[in-house]
Amino acid sequence: DAKTTQPTSMDCAEGRAANLPCNHSTISGNEYVYWYRQIHSQGPQYIIHGLKNNETNEMASLIITEDRKSSTLILPHATLRDTAVYYCIVRVMNRDDKIIFGKGTRLHILP
Amino acid sequence: EADIYQTPRYLVIGTGKKITLECSQTMGHDKMYWYQQDPGMELHLIHYSYGVNSTEKGDLSSESTVSRIRTEHFPLTLESARPSHTSQYLCASSEFGRETQYFGPGTRLLVL
């Protein structure tokens, strides 16, 4: 699986859009970008995934650059409950293997 | 909404005791996982299973063992608990052919 690079931490004001970047410059053509988050003391929670088109669901939007070497997770109106560690993971769909979680980005939503 | 359960949620136990952490899911998922996570640190995969009678060791060496006798059940056992086993243990499951993992609430273990 391709390696990802994320900032260690970020701050965002409550009510603003939180934009979390992820670099995956070695991504291959059949690898998807997945995002999970982990709120303090809880298990990680799936947010969204995509291959090359931008994706949106009730939680977030995922913007993938045209060359697929980076992506941005967007939380459109961040709330205090969005304070969490956000993990960007790149892997092949349908691969019968485990997911490796990296260090992620610690997002602090400020009141 | 995922239906994956872990018991107990919190456990304080003395050194040398045998413990079993329970994990159950009602989604019929074939794949199940155990992760270990210390506070503020990364998740580390310690065991996984592709289905009944399948168990594999993860990336982090662990003295724990697992079994998978039933699809819905994936217990983790420590034969003799030690203070170094103090951590949070997270169980997850996923459907075969799909990469989304669903996590349980975790078990916080403290070994005195």
C-alpha cells in the first residue's frame, strides 16, 4: 500500500470548514483513498473513500487531485464534536489484507 | 450503523491473571481484527481473521492469543496478564471484499 503523509495537528474554528490534507505521491492506479477518524477513547470511525472522483456524503467531502498524489478531507461546518484524530489510508479495494493506521492528524476544533 | 460489541469496557486486574476480552459482531462479517492502542499513540494490529478457524498475527508482536470458532465471535485471551499489557484493545470487522472496517467501543485494560 502507498505511504501517506499528514500534518501532525491542525486547528480550526468552530463553524468553519476544516480542510485536512494528505499526500500520497506513490499511489498506484488501483488504490483508493480512505479516511477514518478516532474521537478520544472511541474506536475509529469510517468517514469516506474515493478513487479519483470527488466524493461527498453526510459527514464530509473528499477532494482528490487530478494526478491523485494528494487529497483533502473537508468537514464543511466543523463542530466541537469533530475534534479527533483523522487518518488517511491508501489501499487497494477488495484486498484481503489488513489496514495499517498511521499517526494521522490531530484536529482541534476551537470554540 | 455497525453492530460490533466489546466486553468488558473497562477491566482492572492483577498480575498473573488469565483474561479474555470478548468481541462480537452481528453483521455476518468474515474478517475480524484486534488492535492495541496506548493513549495518544498509533493503533497497532495484533491479530486478524479471515473467517472461522482462520487466525493470523498482526504487525505488532503480542503475547495474546485469539480464536475464531464462530463467525460472529473473536475473543482475545491473555494467559497471564502483566502490567506491560495495560492498554486499550479495539476490535473491528469488515465484509469480505470491502475495506470499510467497523470498530467496537474498545476495552481499556489496566494490569496492576
